Amino acid sequence: MSALRLVNRRLSPGGERGSLTIMIFHRVLSQPDPLLPSEPDAATFAKRMTRVREWFNVVPLDEAVTCLQGRSLPERALAVTFDDGYADNHDVAFPILRELGIPATFFVATAYLDGGCMWNDQIVEALRHHDGDALDLRDIGLQRTSTGSALERAVAVERILDALKYRPPAERTAIAGEIARRAAAPGRTDLMMTRAQVRGLARGGMTIGAHTATHPILAHLDVDEARREIAAGKQDLEAITDGPVTLFAYPNGKPNKDYTIDNVEQVRELGFLAACSTAPGVAAPGDDLMQLPRFSPWDRPIWRYGVRLSHNLRNRDFATA
């Protein structure tokens, strides 16, 4: 038994003293992409998941939640989740997960299925296709950004996304569209899953969870609009999968910043079994099931990846709304 497995066993022995690690991913790329350096490619993802299967007992998230309620978690319990609904979840990640026998939950923002493109991806594609050494965005409230190299483009993407993330949705969408127009970037209709692919994941033994319809920052919406977003995503996915959708993930997911206690109560009232944030840490019996923490290491060396996962098991002071 590996040293990391022994450490994780000691930190999460199961049962009354057990804890649940929930990993979060967004994309698994077919090949490395210099504009998306934090997203694993297929080969990297396969290696990491092979090790995760060795270090932990990987269980479906809905099953893990039931075990949390019953104080019967297996030792070293871990669940794998994906956010947003990218097509590579189905085309790249799913075959790897299936081959390794690893279950996962896919939280899908339904408004972008069948050809949609999220605002952040418009920015990425604009910088990818911009033909020039710089893109001057000062007249729309941003900076002049260098785009002469792949590294400069990656830095520009990060800066623009950070600058726009908390803008009002309509303004953010308009600016993203203007940047795409200036960069003469072709529209992408293949980034997100189709309804058929979501259905294929469900039929293939994976769990489908709700992630709102349009992926808004719920804390910025009024109470009624937030409830409509949460409910619409759930209803859409239940129609697609022809089954209940009992798990939810808050868009962006930072407690008190991206969602509020009112949103937590809305999720509870709409009948979800559990909901995930993006606060780091692990969940233990007795924790609020509507605010489960999630975490993913960012280290490239596999040993450091495992060490950071183990370190996260010690983190029991995660934030809640």
C-alpha cells in the first residue's frame, strides 16, 4: 500500500470519523492548450485518475452524500465532479473514467447545450485567433494587452476574465462579443455538450447534476430570478435524462461572494439532496449538505498532486454562506 494511501486512510478512516473529498474539474482537453494551462489534457488526466483510484475509494457523489447522512462513509472516500457541461467531458473524460471504473457527476448549465458558448470561452477564442501583437481594449474599459506570444495571450485571457467576471451579465456578454468581433474570431458551436451527449453520460452510469440555466453569479440576482435559474436548470436536465436530478453546484461557488444563504435555502426548498461550493476542504458527517466543499490540486508532478490532496483532508475550516 502506498504511503499516500496510508496517510489518507489515517486522515479519513470512514464511518463516524470519515470525511469526503470532492474533486472539481471543468475540462479535459484532447491535447495541451497554452491558453488553458490549468486544464489537464487526456494523458495527464488518465495518470492522475489512475493514482486517485489507488489513493482513495472513489464513490458516486449521491451515494457519498447518503453515506454522510448515515455516518457510514468508506475510508478515504472521494467523489469526482465536473462543472459547466463542456463537450470534452463526454468525448475525452468519459472514456477515461469508464475505462478506469471511476464514477463522476457532471454539473451542466443547460442554456449552452447544443451549440452555445459561454462568455469566458468567447474571450479565450478571441485571443486565440487575434492576428496581431496587441489588442487595444481601453475604449471599452479594459487594458491594451500584448498578444504576440502564446504566453502573452494566456496572460491576457486571465486578466480579461478577472476584469469581467463580476460585471453585470448583460455588460459582460456585450464586452465579450465586442472583443470577439475585434479579434475576428469565428464563433464556436462545438465547445459544450449536446443534449444527446448529456443523455449518453447518464445512460453510461454517470450522474447528472444541475448548475443553473445560464451560469449567473446567484448572489447578484434578486431572489425570484435566482430561484428561476436554479429551477430551470433542474427541470431541463430532468427532461433530458428522464430522471430525477438531485445534486446542484453553485456557479463560481464561493460562499458569501458567488452565492448567499438565501440561495442555499432555495436549493434546499427545490428538493435537491445536496449542493457543492468551490470552498476548499472536506465534508464530514453533520455538515450542511447544501454547501459541500470541493477541491482540486493544481500541481503537475503526480507526487505533489497527491500530497496536496492529502493536505486538503486536514482542512476542516471551509467557509459557508
